[in-house]
Amino acid sequence: MSATATAAVSQPAVDTVLSVNNIEVIYDHVILVLKGVSLTVPRGGIVAILGANGAGKTTTLKAISNLLKAERGEVTKGSIEFEGERVDTMSPNELVRRGCIQVMEGRHCFAHLTIEENLLTGAFTRRDGNAAIKRDLEKIYTLFPRLRQRRQSVAGYTSGGEQQMCAVGRAMMSNPRMILLDEPSMGLAPQVVEEIFEIVKRLNAEEGVSFLVAEQNTNMALKYATYGYIMETGRIVMDGEAKSLRENEDVKEFYLGVSEGAKKSFREVKSYKRRKRWLA
């Protein structure tokens, strides 16, 4: 097994844009959802949070972006630092101004607005003038040629892939240093999913934006991420370089759907799941 997430937090602060330190999240004052979650995102990196539905991936992102209170959740232990400063007590819009923004699961475009109007809402917190906003809008259209073609189309009538591109483009209009991307592949065709991840890779390389991606599509996420954390039932059970996770037999078996040797029976798989190394 790779190094634990707790050990990863000890990386030099100068190389780290985001540090989540042993946080606990509780909903409605009684429901414990996250238990001792720690992770780091290096500056200019792409890091993936992997796991099945309900593992705690989205809650982790919302804890970072300070959106938990809208759902009666709160961080009750631990701390979250962005650019070396503690941010878990800030408001979501203040965090956006500092350069960290979340793209929500399910795209969440304003369906009654055009694509361009949606993109411009992303610049709401900016104070650097219309010329800078117009320049960045043109940059978004260069990165997303399909959005340029659909700029006057009502977002609710565009495809799922176009809406996801719009959601990412809107986040980019806030001038972020880091984007929290929640389930970008959900409900999209495989070729569109790859196109979205290629855009993430390009934004990371050309614009220097760091990404923390929560994703069920483990195979796709590990193809583009440099580091990954696997979550189960509200805690991180394994982490490591993307290459080492792709080669790990447990990850192959239970997250990539690949196993060596003869196919196991359902009973054998259930037994094997109960004795996964990280649960020992």
C-alpha cells in the first residue's frame, strides 16, 4: 500500500496549493459523514478523489469550497488551508475571490440564460474591469470552440457536454488558481468525457490551474491525474501516484474492473471484498 494521506500532508507548504488536514464533517449535528480526511494538492497538479457513489467525494469538495452550510453540514474537526491560509471559516464568495472555485456535480448551468450570459456570471466577483473580462471571455472561446458556436444559444437547450464545458468555462471566468471539479463525466458519452478531461489537462498546462477532481470513472481520472486518493465510507483508504494506483491489484479488481487469472464467482468476490488489504 502507498503512503497514507496523513503522511502526504507533510509535503513542503511552498509546493502545496491546498491542504486538508484531518477534517471531520457532520450533517444535522448528528450524522458523521467524513472521518479524518487528509489530502494535499500540489501547485499546478491534477489530483483525483476516487470512490463509489456515497463514499464522501462530493462532501469533501463542499467542505473545501465552504458550501456545506447550505445543506446543514459543518466541518467540526481539522482544518483546510488554501495558499497557506486557513479558509474553512470563510464564505464561499470570499474563497472564490481568493482563487478557489467549485464546479458542481450535474453542471448546474442557468438554463434560461444563453451560454455567453452563463460565462459572464462567472466574473461576478471580479474587480479588474470590463476589458479584462472581455479578454478572458475570448480566451474561453479559444479553449472551448464549441461554446463560441453556441454563445447565443439558451443553455438549457444545449447538450450535456456543452453544458459541462460551459460550467468549467464559467469557473475559469473567475480567474481561479484552483478548480474543484465534481463528477465531470456524469451522464456524458465516453468521447465527450475524454474531451472534457483533455480540456482539464490543457487548462492545467497552459493556464497553470490546479485541479481536485472527484470522479467515479477511476480509469479516466487516473489517466489524467498525477496523484489519487480512494475514499470509502467517508475516509481515505488508499492514496498514491496515479501510475501506482493503476497497477495496484486491489484497485484493478474493485475500481477498474480488471483482474488477473480466472473470473471469481460472486461469493468469492464478496469474500475478497471483506478482506481488502486496506480494511485489514
